Amino acid sequence: MGPFEYFEPETVEITLSLLRKYSDTAKVCAGGTDLVVRMRKRALNPQFLICIAGIRELDYLGFEDERGLRIGCLTTIRTIERSPELKERYPMLSEVATRFGSIAIRNVATIGGNLCNALPSADMAPMLIALSAKAKLVSIDGERIVPLQDFFTGPGKTVLRADELLVEVQVPTPPPHTSGVYQKYTTRGGEELAVVGVAAVVTRGSRNESCTDVRIVLGTVVPAPMRAEKAEAILKGKIVDDEIVEKASDIAADESRPRDSIRGSADYRREMVRVLTRDALRQAFERTQSAR
Ligand SMILES: Cc1cc2nc3c(=O)[nH]c(=O)nc-3n(C[C@H](O)[C@H](O)[C@H](O)COP(=O)(O)OP(=O)(O)OC[C@H]3O[C@@H](n4cnc5c(N)ncnc54)[C@H](O)[C@@H]3O)c2cc1C
């Protein structure tokens, strides 16, 4: 690891001043589970390291009917997994957290770090995009709210400026009869990064079996998480049965653009998109039967 100057600001304001001052030469550190690994490998050599882990005002999770869910950037994946409020209101998010790394990693890894690191295999993004979540970004000049769907621009790349901090993730209240499922495929099971990740969030009409809304988001197989919009379009307004789910899954696989990688060939990963999309849609729709 190269030499760097280390800061532990106690407030967001001080952090933002440091970011403005040092800009591209600085890096924010939250849990450090991505950043420190990259610094050890010398893939990243910031001159200034700004550790925000002690800013308690950024560690919160709260729900209000009108505003929906607010998650502070320092909230750990373990908190998301264990929160009784999330288990009740956003069980699909708690479920994603259970599939994320080991308990030791989940205890330290933050939601902000997972999103800002922007690996295509990052687990939180697909479900959050499927739930229409937004990111609150702040700098000395003020704040802006960016839909997560527009936040990622490529592997390791986002719209976040060097002087900005992602402070909060905002998730609207899902409509009644909505359920979501995240399907993650890893080659060695458990605590590994996804080879393919698919999130599906489905809303069912109150009196019938038709699908009033659906969002399918593919992770890992594309440079940045993407909606499978053509697959979504054929499901909307339709009575959902096995045939239409198979058709939507085929279309999602066609929409994905996997490359050959050490995690699997492009053809294999495309096939996995098909299988995981099918399973996610079936399970999500099944769960809408019991969703509030
Ligand atoms: C063994 C192991 C297993 C893992 N398993 C998984 C897994 O199953 N699924 C998965 O998705 N990930 C996994 N990861 C990756 C990693 O743990 C997550 O991406 C984690 O959420 C990163 O959060 P962090 O707080 O540690 O981020 P950090 O390492 O502190 O930061 C990551 C990046 O985000 C930036 N950053 C952090 N917070 C902010 C903020 N608030 N505003 C602006 N920029 C910010 C940092 O500057 C840095 O560039 C694993 C990592 C390891 C080492």
C-alpha cells in the first residue's frame, strides 16, 4: 500500500470540505472491504484517505408511510439483513442481504460502499433499482437526487463527482400486492460474488391474477445493472402463467449482453439469465398472493 494522509472527519460538512479540497486525489473509506483490498493490490493509490465510518448521523434506517424507506449510507448489509422493519415491509431487501458475502463481511460492508464501488456483480443495486430507489448525493454546493437506474455508468463508474458523498438511499413504498425476489448464481455457493444476479419485483392487480407492474433488473452480465424492459413490457397487463413467464425470460436473456469472463462463458451466463429470470418471476408472482 502506498503512503497516504489519513483523515477521520466527525461531520458530513468537514467531509465535504475535504472532498472539495482534495478532489480526485482523495478517496472516501466506509467499511473498507472493497477499498482496502484495492489499495493493498495497488490498484488504487489515493494521496488522502477520508474515513467516514465514525459519522454516526450517516448510519440509520427508517420508514414513514409517505416518504418510504430512508437508508443512511453507513448502514451495514448486516443491519439490512436483520432489521425487523425491513423484514416486514421490504423483505426482498433483507433477502438480498442474506445472500451477500459472509457474516463477517456483512458486519462491515455498507450500502453506500456497495453502490459507489459499482462493481457489476454488486448485490444491492439490482433489487434497489427494481424498487425504484434513488440516491441522495451531497457536495458543498448542495444536494441532488439521482434515480439509481441512472447512477451507474459502467464497471466501477457512477455519476458521483469527486467532491460528492452519497449520503442516503431512498426507497418508495411499493404498491399493495407487490413482491420481489433476487436470484443470485455463484459457482461455489454461499459467500461469493455473483456470476449472474437477477432481481424481479412484481405487482398484481387487487382482484385478479394480472400483472399491473413489473421490473426486472439484471446484474453482473452487463457493464452496469440494467432493466430488461422488453421482457417487462410483455408481462404488463397480462394474466401471468408459465408460458408468458418463459417468454419473458427468453427475452431477458436476449436483452442481456454478457461477455466471456473467468466466471463463465457468455453463452452460459446468458442461459443463466434465462433460468434465473424465470425463477425470480415465478416466485415473485407467487408471493404477491400473500403480499399486503
Ligand atoms: C471477502 C469479500 C466478499 C464479498 N462479497 C460480496 C458479495 O457477496 N456481494 C457484494 O455485492 N459485494 C461483496 N463484496 C464487496 C464489498 O464487501 C461490498 O461492495 C461492500 O458493500 C463495500 O462497502 P464498504 O463500506 O466496505 O465500501 P468501501 O470499501 O469503504 O468503499 C468502496 C468504494 O465506495 C466509495 N464510497 C464508500 N462509501 C461512499 C459514500 N458514502 N459516498 C461516496 N463514495 C463512497 C469508496 O471511496 C470506494 O471507492 C465482498 C468483499 C469481500 C472482501
